[in-house]
Amino acid sequence: MNFDILRHLHSHALLLYMILVCSSCSTAFNTTLSTSDLEDIRNYSRQYVEAMRKSDWPTVAESFTLEAVRMPPNAPTQKGRAEIENSFIPIDRVLAYDVNLEQI
């Protein structure tokens, strides 16, 4: 049996499956956020920025799930909320921090 042909057919089947899954995802969910949802996101963002500016690392860490993985640039990957919080401790204070929310 020619394995190149099987590999070729398998890759086409996988591509078709991915297209079907992605196209069904785009129509299966209501992607519109309510006014309340948007306000909650803005409030949460403000609280996060405030915690960063105050160097309140426990509050910042609370924004991550217990199993979160954080991959900061030029630093080791941090796994879990406790490790993420510990990674902030060496930072004495934040001089400036902001988040720009954009709705698309």
C-alpha cells in the first residue's frame, strides 16, 4: 500500500474536519455580549489595572485560574496561580500600567 497516498488522504480529511468544526463554531454560539457583560469586563479590567499599579500581587494573581499558564517574554513559563504570584514579588513597584480594551 502506498503510504504517501494514505498520508495525503488523511491530511485532506483532517483539513475538512477542521473546516467543518470551525464553521460550525462560528454559527453555533451567540457572539453578542450584553451591555452588562461589557460593563463587567470594563470593571474587571479597571480592578486589574489598579492592582497592577499598586503592586498588589495577590489581587493580580487572583485574575488567573488555579491552573493558568503564563508565558512572559524572556522569562520561564509560570504554571499555576501561586507560581504566577511569586513571579511578581521581585517587582518592587510598577511605574505605569494600562490596558486598552477594544471591541471588534
